[in-house]
Amino acid sequence: MLLEPQEMKLSNGKTITIRSAAGEDALQLAKHRKITAGETYNMARYPEECDYDIDKAREGLTRTAKDPRDFMVTAFCEGEVVGDLGVLTIRDLMKYRHRGYMGISIRNEYCDQGLGSTMVKIAIDQARKNGFEQVELGVFSDNMRAIHVYEKFGFKQYGINPRAFKLKDGTYRDEVIMVNIFST
Ligand SMILES: CC(C)(COP(=O)(O)OP(=O)(O)OC[C@H]1O[C@@H](n2cnc3c(N)ncnc32)[C@H](O)[C@@H]1OP(=O)(O)O)[C@@H](O)C(=O)NCCC(=O)NCCS
């Protein structure tokens, strides 16, 4: 599904438009993912693992835009993607369909100005409306800012996957499993 576009102002005075990325945004989104992968090790990929097949990405975004439940919450500033969030069905099987999986990344210069909180709040409200019963995510155990934002919007820590990530320097990071279970 596609969200109704909305605007917010950051503390630096810039105006952000939040809407759902669609097929035509595939290239912009790929660029954003490569940049954020280079800015922080908190993403799953290193930048050299972000060379997406743009046709496939376009198809995926078009499919998500038409899906009745899955959606993107994408932040644009002056036409460029600066924030990327998706809530997607974990597996399209009956035993899994109550579960959505969320991932988010914001460009470094747009962090710490309330954008992530706004995007997560929009995502949780919409996920609930779309019939998901819970939204899940995995986060590096030392990503305290992200954990803080997730907890603010109802996610709880349910477990640890030890040494889930191995960095280029040979060090490991645990993954914290967080779930936001919607009460009825
Ligand atoms: C994690 C992320 C989505 C948060 O979005 P954001 O726009 O930076 O967050 P906000 O400005 O809305 O809120 C940040 C909050 O974290 C707090 N915070 C900042 N650094 C912190 C830290 N080291 N420890 C704990 N809290 C911290 C701020 O005080 C603020 O708290 P408040 O809302 O109670 O005032 C964003 O920083 C990001 O995308 N980072 C890079 C990629 C990433 O880590 N993605 C998550 C992968 S699971």
C-alpha cells in the first residue's frame, strides 16, 4: 500500500516529505542504502554489497505499493531519499501472516532530529491498521540510539542471537531480537 504523503520540519529547518517509495524511486533508494551502509556498521550490508539490480528493486517496490498490508515509509529531502523504512510480511504463509518485519535507515546528517521517531510511529500505527498483530526487528546490541527509539514505540527485547554479525575487523556483535506485540 501507499501512504498519504505528509511533511515535517527538522530542527535544521529542512522540510521532509514522508511518503511510500514506489517503483520510480528504486534508483534513489539504492543510492540511499549504499550511503547509509558506508556511514554505520549497524546495517546488514557493507556498501560493496549494495549493488542492487534496479529492475528487480523497481519490481519489488511496485509489488509492495500494490500489497494490501506491506508498505514503505520513505523520507525525502529536496527530492533525495534520506530515510528508508519498510514493514513487510515475514513469510506469506498462514502461520506467519500475523508478523511484519521492520527495517530502518536514516542518513547520518538527518539523524537525531526526530525523523526516526516520526517514521517508526507512522509505521507502527499503519501496521496495526493493516492487520499485522506484531512487528519484529533485529538490531545490533550496541546500537543504543535505535534500541531507545524502538522501546519508545512499544518494542520489547525478547532475546539475543549471539555473534550474529561479524565485522571486517574480526569483532562480533550480538543481535537483539525486538517485537512490538499489538494488544487488541
Ligand atoms: C536509529 C535511527 C533510525 C533513529 O532515528 P533518529 O532520527 O536518529 O532518532 P530520533 O532523533 O527520532 O530519536 C533519537 C532518540 O535517541 C536518543 N539517543 C541518541 N543517542 C543515544 C544513545 N547513544 N543512547 C541512547 N539514546 C540515544 C535521543 O536522545 C533521542 O531520544 P528521545 O526521542 O527520547 O529524545 C537512526 O539514527 C538511523 O537510521 N541510524 C543509522 C542506521 C541504524 O542504526 N538503523 C537501525 C538499524 S536496526
